[in-house]
Amino acid sequence: MNIEKNIEIPKRSESVHIPYEDFEVGDSYLAIGAKLQVVCNANYRASKRLGMQFIARKEPEGVRVWRVS
């Protein structure tokens, strides 16, 4: 068994800030460098809070979010 010392704990992934309140139906936002699962979780929470629906799709630069209703 190999025990190592002085190894830093990796930082948690940063939260994604998406301006959900400013969206109108059909608007989209590109979250650059974001992970799809993190954005989908944020979409779910925002949809419950705001009564809106959002979808997300992976793009080469990050994740794009659309308001659909």
C-alpha cells in the first residue's frame, strides 16, 4: 500500500449561472464549458421555481439551453 502526503483535494466543479428569469420562449443561452448533467439539473430546479420549461443540448463549446414554454 502506498500512502501519499500533501496531495490537494480537487475543487468541486463550479456551478453554472444561467439567466433563466430573462428568458422568453424561443430564447437560448450557451453555457461555455458546462457539463450537460449539471445544466440539466439546473434546468429542472429553475423549471420548478419559475414555472417555465427548458431543454439543453450538448454543443462543442458547452451546453446550449432553450426556453420552450
